[in-house]
Amino acid sequence: MENLQVLERIASLKGRKNYEEKKASKLGFSSLYDYFEDKIIKEQTEIKTKENNLKDLNLKKKNKKKQKSNFVKTCKCC
């Protein structure tokens, strides 16, 4: 199955195509298509992990705010 994103990226390379082909072969890929397919998959997984990390940070911040609100003041001056 051909991925349209991969084909679009290969078509847009123009003068950098030779460079990317050498890079792909150096990294052990059999074709430029395989290299870009792997590259796109890695980018998508990085985006998902960043989103999950942001969600976790937001939850932690909310939990900290809740914990601080439960604090009871013992004196009237603060």
C-alpha cells in the first residue's frame, strides 16, 4: 500500500533527492520510500507522546491545586 504522504515528500525533494537517497542507504534502508515511511511513523509517535506528556502535566498541576486548597489556616494573620 502506498502512502500519499511519503510520495508527496519524495516529489517535493527536488535537488535534495540524491542527498536523501545516500542518507537512506547509509542508515540501512533499501529504498527512499522505506526511509520516508519510517520517518513519518516516528514523527507521528513523537507527536502522540508529547500530547500524552502534556496531558499528564496538566493533570498533575490540577492535583497540586486541589491539595493546596485543602490546607487549613491555623492563624488569622495569614
